[in-house]
Amino acid sequence: MLRQRRNALDDDRQAQAAAGLAAQLQSLPVFARSRRVAFYLANDGEIDPGKALDWRLTQGGRCYAPVIVAGEKKLRFAEITAHTRFYRNRFGIAEPRVPAGQLIEGGELDLALLPLVGFDRHGNRIGMGGGFYDATFGGDAPELIGLAHEIQRLDHIHADHWDIPVSAVVTDRRIHHCTGRPAAHATGSRPPRVDSLRGQRCATG
């Protein structure tokens, strides 16, 4: 149902959402100060971080996108420049075409922006079901922030101990700062890490 909601957004509304998302991200200190930031290339109605990516490139920031390596569950990341060429992977998602030796590990990033199908106030997330991000960021990881349309917010998402939560979710309308799961479900969870909001209840702003 959540995927149907976001796929129901027409091109104009998607463009407006992309612009709103870029504005929200530009106001987030961790986005501005992070040296290596991983984006994603929007697919299947996902909110598009392309405008934020373009802005960061004009500011001289280093930007990356995930790459699925054959035979591996963990993602690696390729730097995006003005000269990067792309192709469609086996899921039909665009990836940078770069030599394997130029890929970096997730732990080398400062910030990773994750696509979401759904999210709740604790930073629990629903992904596409492949488990690639969970496998990639199960250990030492950068700051993880989810990106979504506001209509993808849920009251509660059941999370297993291997599901990696995010410390915040940025939509086209606001920033949701998440404080992590309740103690009974906290195994393996990491938030909060977003700037000065440690220890606070989940809030929007």
C-alpha cells in the first residue's frame, strides 16, 4: 500500500517533493558538514534526492551512490562526478559504472541517505526487502538518515534485531528526529546521532 501511495504521485508532485527535500537537507548540519555522502538514484516512486545531489556537487562535496556487486550482499559505493556514466543493474536501478577498484566500503562514508518504503517515530524502516542496507551497515557505520514522502509515515513498524534503524527521516515537509527503539526492542539499534538531539523524544521540525 505504501509503495502504491508514492507511485500514485504524479510528475509535478514528485518534482515539488524533490525540491522540498533538497531544502530540508540543506538545513541539516550533518548534511552540510559530512565529507562523503551516499545518495541513491530514485526508483519505484521513491522521493528523489537528485536536486540535493546536484546542489552538493556544485558546492564541491563528494557524493556517492550504492553499487550491488555480484555475489555479495553488502553494498559498495561509487563516487559520482559530472562525468559519471550509469547503467541499470539487475533490479532495474541505475548505478554508476566505475572500475571495481574505485568502490569504497560503507564504513568509509560519513553520511548515508537511505530510500524508505515506510518509517515510524523510532527510526524503524521498511525497505524493499532485499536486506542490502541492513547487511551493509550492520557494524561500524556512518550516520544513517532515511528519505521519504510524508505519506510514508506509520505509527508503528515491527523491527527485528537485524533491522538497522535510522537516526532521522527527512521528507519534503520536515525533519523527523528519531531517538531509537524502546528498550525492549533496542537490540542492535543505534540512534540517536543527529547533532544536538541526543536523548530527546522523537520530534519533528
